[in-house]
Amino acid sequence: MGNSNSICADKNDVNGHNGVYRNGGVAAHRPHETHARNTETKLGHQHKCSGSPSGGGKSVDSSAYRRCFCTNMSDYKSLDRVGQWPAGDFHDSEIPGSLSGLDRLRNGRYNKGLAFTRKERMMLGIHGLLPARVKSDSEQVEHCVILLDRLENELDKFIYLMNLLDRNERLFFQVMQANTAKIMPLVYTPTVGLACQKYSMIYQWPRGMFITIKDKGHVYEMLKNWPEHDVRAIVVTDGERILGLGDLGANGMGIPVGKLALYTALGGIKPHQCLPITLDVGTNTQSILDDPLYNGLRQKRVTGEAYDEFIEEFMVAVVRRFGRNCLIQFEDFANANAFRLLDKYRNDYCTFNDDIQGTAAVTVAGILSSLKVTKTRMSDNVLVFQGAGEAALGIANLCCMAMEIEGLSREEAKKRIWLVDSRGLIVQNRPKGGVTGEKVHFAQEHAPIDTLKEVVETVKPSILIGAAAIAGAFTPEILEMMGKLNERPVIFALSNPTAKAECTAADAYKYTDGRVIFASGSPFPPVEHNGKTYHTGQGNNAYIFPGIALGVISAGCLTIPEEVFLISAKELADLVRAEDYEVGNVYPPLEQILTCSVKIAESVMKYAYDKGLAQVQPQPENYEEFLKSQLYNLTYPNCFPAVHEWD
């Protein structure tokens, strides 16, 4: 292929339209391309280096350049990972002989608790260091649940579960998989919101990486400190928009930690292959800066060019350290950064933003599921959104894509989608202003309307979606109006945590006379109405992102096109059963999320191979069997190497 081997390809190559990838992400460019490869590399965009990865448009310093980037075959030594990653059953990179018995007791990844057999205890030299009883896995799980139930405070339960994760990793995931509906709200929303607010106070043991703006210019060296080499999934936040709680700075680490726990519990991705990262650039929340217990940088947020250079350096460093196929999930970045960073990196990295795309997919799945009840198509409906941030705009875009597939033009689809923000209805030339960024694409040709109530009266939506973290935004009057306008109104109160929900499930049923099709972002208790009990669905991103991650990692995708999220939404909607609809749930039961994840991953893999995006070769003959062979094994592995006889 000539002088053409860089670690990143043109967008056409990335999307699988032209060009071929080899060696886990080393792209072969076409001979006629004329990039100046000895001085520039395209990884998101062109760079010029001058002593640091962020550059500045000065003349190229070759030594700094070689530290930052890898463009030619001879520069492969600059990459820490090339080639196809291994696939198979355990492959935890464990060397049995490298761990002593004490190591196994003290390291949560290998600790079995009281499940060590007597033979193992004696041969490992830990006999007598544990009580006499040998417990089965199920007995240990039962004991953990008993201890958990003794705790009355949700935050205490979170702390207990995180300590269990540190102490006995496999037992934590056994507990979680056996009690998904019970444990998930404690590990993630809504409890994780409180945990983030108190993160510095409850901090006990390091988990994940904190990379600060003070480390700018040395991000790669910091990533080398992470003890695992086989990292396949990173969840990263800068802590600026944690759920509906605002700027929590370094306290936002609870989100990546919780998210990756769900990657393993609900997507089967091995925990040692997951890396939570917080990019600490400061916080603008004065109460946090004044908190004597706060563990992050005590400074106002860094923004502008320095911030962008820091993010760029981080992205480049991840590829250099962990490979081109390493999945990078952006989480809880502020609106101002979330969309532009997604646009900047989506075509050149294996990345997605869960707040925008994951929320969109799970919400569209719920809508598609509800349409089976209303017996309509997406394009037959009119949607009103309370909110015009990351979540609302992501959902709106994916709804447009679904309508386009049904035959509408993009412009026709957008006319069926109405967004309301803090200044009223998003319309062209709004006197109050504020119609900027991604909002512009959904600005309607209509007179300004100030309130959500007036919008509902005027537009007469069939679907009402809340994603603005304004508690009580769906007032009884609005809910009653939706009930009068529609035989089966679709109302989704998606804001997290529960205290920020636009309405409660009970109010949604009460003020629509029980005819509502309801879902929420955080869980609500069952609702009794007119002698019937409803178990409403939770539109939790956990239905989507573990399956997408499993599929993307298993196929070795280099990018994640938007179509992946619509495919995942359709697959999830198809998994809802008649008995789920009967109790008012437009999603499968939470206990079935792992099954859902495998099905979604299967659809993602099929798409990836059909579109030429998959790098794992040979192509598996049976995607489902291949995926199941990749899942994290909850069974404790043998402590000893296999023994064989010589002839």
C-alpha cells in the first residue's frame, strides 16, 4: 500500500466505504492520498507538535512528535497495542503461579471469600486465615443480601456495595446479577447521584483514574500507571453536568465507576477491561470548592483552548496506550462541550456520548414499544419535549431518523418535533433569544409561546417527553390535557434522579384516568389505579449501552455510526412481551437486561460486518454463540494451573 500506514484513516475508510484495516486499527490509506505524513497525522483533525501533544501551530519538533503520534510502519514502537485482541472464555490475563495465597485474599479480583475450598486453603498457605466454613457461591450471595437489607440508608448501601466490589469482585457481580432490579438503583441512578454529591466524604479506596488539567502534556505517562494493559472500554467524565445535579467536579467519579459496573453486570464485559476516568479541570460550584473534604482541584474550571487541548491529548493518549479499538464513552459533559466533542471525534474514534445517544436509543425504544399499543407509526405522532439539552436533542434526532426510514423527509420529520426550553418554545427568531447550537435545527416557524401548558394546548402532542430535570413540570393540568387529547397518551418523565422527575407515575395514571403509557428515567413504585396494579417501565440507559459496548468491542469496531443506536432501539422494543404491556411496562423486565444486551450486541455485530466496520476476523459464524463466549464468567477460576502427565 506504499507509504500509507497511519493509526487513523480518512472518514471514508473509518466508515468502511473505501480502504481496508489491518492489525486492530492500523489503517491503510489509498495510494493517491497526498497527506504530509511525516509532519501531520489525522486523528480527529491534523496536529502540529511543538514540545507537547497539544501543539500550537509552530514548527514541528520531531522528538515531541514521535512521543505523541505514530504515523509510519517504523513508528509502531510508539503504539502500546496493535493487532487483534484475544477472544475466548476467561482470559483474565491471570498467571496462576504469579499469585500467592495472601495475594488472592487481599486482591478483590481473585478473592473467593469463604468459597476457597479446604484443599485450596491448604495448598495456598492460607489455611487457618479463614473460618472453618466453606460456602457455596449462592450462600455467599444470600449473606450479602442479608447484610445489605440491614442497612436503612441508601448511601450506606452504596458504600457497602462498593466495598464488596473492592473486596470480592466476582461476588459483587454475582449479587448484582441475582438481584438486578434491587441492586441497580443502588449502584446507579438514583443513588449514584447522592453518592456523587458525597463522593469526597465517603471516599475510602482508589478506583479508576483522576487525570487533572495540571497533568496536561503528560496524560500518556499517567495512563501507563494504570496496572491493566488490556483496557477495552473507558467511561470518562469531566464532572460538569452530573445527572440533574450540576457541576460536581471530581466528585463525578461515581458516574464512570457505576456505569462500568453495569458494563460488566449487564453487558458481560470483564471488569479488568474497564477503566473509569475523571478529567479534573476544576469546578465552578463554590460550595464544593469551600468543602474541606473535597478531593479534587480547588480551582475554577479551565475552559477554551487549554480545555480542548487537554481533551485532544487524552484521546490521542488512549489510542496510543490501549489501541484504536478501545471504546471511549463520554458521560455527563456539559451541553456546551458534549455535542461539539461528539461531532469532533465520532468519525475518527470508537466513541459515543451516552447522555445524547444512549438516552436517545432507550427513549426511542420505549416510543417504538408504545406505538405497538397505540397502533401508530413514529411519523403519525407529534412530539413535545420539555427540555432542549443533550438528552432531548439526542432523542429528537433519533426520532427524525426513524421517521425518515418511514418515508418522511428530514424537514417533514422536524416539523413533528417541538422543543421547549427555559425561554419557551424553540422557534425561529425568538425574541427572548437562546436558540443556538443544536437547537437551531429544531426551531419551528411559529409564534413564540412561553409555557409548556400553552405549547401542549397549541401543538396537541400525542407524545410528551420530559428531559429538563424540572421536578413537577408535567402539572396535573397538563397531564389531564394529554388525556383529553389522546386515547392513549404517551408520557415519559425521564429526568434523573427521582426527585427531578417531571411527574410521578401515580400522577400520570391519576390524571389520565389510567390510560397513560408511562415510563420514567428513575424507578417508581407500583401504582394502584381502579383496582389494577401497574409496574411502570424505567427508561434506563442501562438497557442500551452495555449491549452496544459488547457488540462494538466484540466486532472490533473503529467507529460507532448513528445507525447503531436506532438498530439497538428497534431490537430492544422487539424484546417487550405481551405480559410486560399488560402491567404497563414498555420495556423488558430489568432482570432480563443481560439477555437484552446480548440480543442488542448481536444486532450491532451484524450491522458492523454488513457495513465493513468490524475488524475481528474471521467473522463469527454464529454471533450469539460468539458473544456468549466473551461474557464475564461469574464462576471463580481455579487457583492452580492445569496438571498433565509426561509420557
